[in-house]
Amino acid sequence: MDGNDIMLKWLLVLVVAVVLLSLFSPQLSRYGLGRLPGDLRIRRNGREYYLPITSTVLISLLLTLIARFIKI
């Protein structure tokens, strides 16, 4: 694998994590995810935009550790 393949995999993981966090944010907020420093919530014109940067990185790291232990 060259560097571009690895970068593409990480980009895909981050996109999937952002989508999952956005879908499950109400349930995950009970556990503190989505309210970490670095998670952005912007309210503008009656709409709320949410970008869970820190939560995405944290979940990505946890999934990476799990994948390494089970050797995916």
C-alpha cells in the first residue's frame, strides 16, 4: 500500500464517523460525546449545524485500537 491508499482509508473512516456521530448524537450526548472541546455547534438562521471534530477523532482512535486487537 502506498501513502495515498492509507490517506484514503483514514478519510473514509473520518467521514463514516462524522455521519454516525451526527445520526446518534442525541444518544451519545448522554455519555459526553458531542460536547467535548473541539466539537462545533453553530446556530444560524434558526438552524443548527454540528461538526463533531474531537468526538470523531476519539472514536476513530478507539476503533483503531479495537481493530488492531482483533487484527482486521
